[in-house]
Amino acid sequence: MAFVAGLCLAPATAPATWSIVAVDPETHEVGAAGASCIGGAAVIAALVPGRGVIVAQAFVNFAGRRVGAQMLAQGANPQEVIARLATARFDWLGFLPFYQLRQYGVAALARDGQAAAFTGSWTRGYQGDAQDRGVSAQGNTLRSELVVTDTLRAFQAVQAPGRLADRLLAGLEAGAAQGGDVRCSAEQTALSAFLMVACPCDAATQPSLHLVTEDQVNGGANPVTLLRSQYNEWQRTHPAACPGCPVLQSPDAGSGSAYQ
């Protein structure tokens, strides 16, 4: 177990600490936001335009992120994605169930909107997740459970016609207001942050909105505050959500998905 403990303490294993994933059933946007007291938080997210979004964090599994995105593209719902990724059959090395070091959040465009998450029992510090229709907030190594719960509540509080990006960033800011990542000061909350939203006609690797603040110094600026400044500037030249992008028919998750 000492080997596992060492892995949990390695700083490079946690590019993001709290995050939120969501879909908009009206505009068919999919998006994610997250922050961490480690650089490079944005690497956790994979957006599948017109389908859904996944984040893979804590002891990050990039294979899990890739497989989850592929499943969403093929029509899987979030529960199916989590069932695949959060098992020893998927994520086992020797005698160690590495999946218990992982945390995933998934949201998908479906008839009623769906979201799911998994938080491994070996993730560090306060850890947890919370869901509502089409949205999941999750985090680990947090100052308290309020980082997750307030992230979700703030997202829910932004009423239509607020853009998906508005709701995601409001959620991230609420998590920061509760102290964010316990490894940073309660004022700085993180060292890196990101906000991404894809329109239904975007290419998978080119979301319409892709903002990142990273590599802040300890004791320096709050990256979530910097992200808000970036977003305010971006809005000035992007007044409408998904301009010229036709809304696609929602994937039907009624009695089952197309994923096999």
C-alpha cells in the first residue's frame, strides 16, 4: 500500500481537482470547466460535439478519457460510460485496482438529459460528486464538500437564457469561493483553470470556446478570476451562442443507447 500512497501524493497525478460537466438541451452545447492547484487542468476534459462530455481526474487516466469519449460518440449514456470505466476489468495493473484512484464526470445530450460520476475510494482529501439533469460536479483534494455542492447550486441558479458557458463558469466560481483545492491557499484556490464549450457543429478538437489559465505561481493570481476576465472579453466578440450552427436532433436515450 505504500506504493499506492506514493502515487496518490505525486503532484503530476492530479491535473484537475474540481470540475463541472454539462449539456444544454436547447442549444445542444456540451461543455466543462475545472480548476486545480496543479498546472494543466484542461487536459482532463474531452468534448464530443452534439453528444456529451467527460472529465477524467484525480489520478488521471487518459485512456479512460479517450474510451469514454468514444463511447459517447457511439451513443452510450453516462451510466454506461461509468460502468465501463469504473471497474477493475478496465483499469487494473498487477494486483492494484487503479480505478479506485480515479474520478470521472460524464454528461450527455439525451431525451431527458443524463449525467453520472464515479469517485474512487482511494482519491485524496474531501472527495465527492453531485448531479442534476444534464450536469455533474465532482472534485477531490478539496477544502470541503461545499466546493462540489456550491458548484452545482450556482450552475442551477443561472436561469435561461443564460449560456451554458455562463452556468459552467458560475459553478466554477462558486467552488473557488468555498476555497477550492486544499493544496492552495483559500484565496488563490487553484493554479490552473479552464472553460470549454462545443457547439453541435464544432469539430471535436476545436470547440467554439476554449479558455485556459494555467501555471500561476503559488501566492499569485486566482486563475478562476483570470478566467472570468478572459470570458468577459470573449463574449464581446461572440454575442450569440453557436451562431449559424443548426441544432441537431437529440440522441434518444429512451430504452437504451446505440452503444454495443
